[in-house]
Amino acid sequence: MEVLTILLAGSALVAIPGTFAAILRDGHGRTPEVRSDEPWTAGHLPSEPYASANRSFPPTLWFR
């Protein structure tokens, strides 16, 4: 039981400072805003949703 306690305490002494170091290195969870000035594509995927790109059609044609 003492060995288990020592192993748990030892791993906590390594994990807790490592966690704080990773958080500080990462910028406290803040990420910069991604700016996109032109339409993007990912392979054959469009840069806008399919539903908003086809708004010129009547809604009855959407559900055929």
C-alpha cells in the first residue's frame, strides 16, 4: 500500500507541473481569430452551405 501511495504521489508531482507548463505554453487557452478574406474550399466542398447556395429554388423542390 505504501508503494502505491509513493507511485501515486510521484506521478502527481510530475503530472501537475507538466499540466501547468502546457497551459502556460499554450497561451491560457486563447486562440487567435482566424480571418478569411476569400472563399475557401476543401477538396470539392463549397465555402457556403448547400441550403443557402440553392435558395433560388422553391422549397417544394428541396424535398423530392
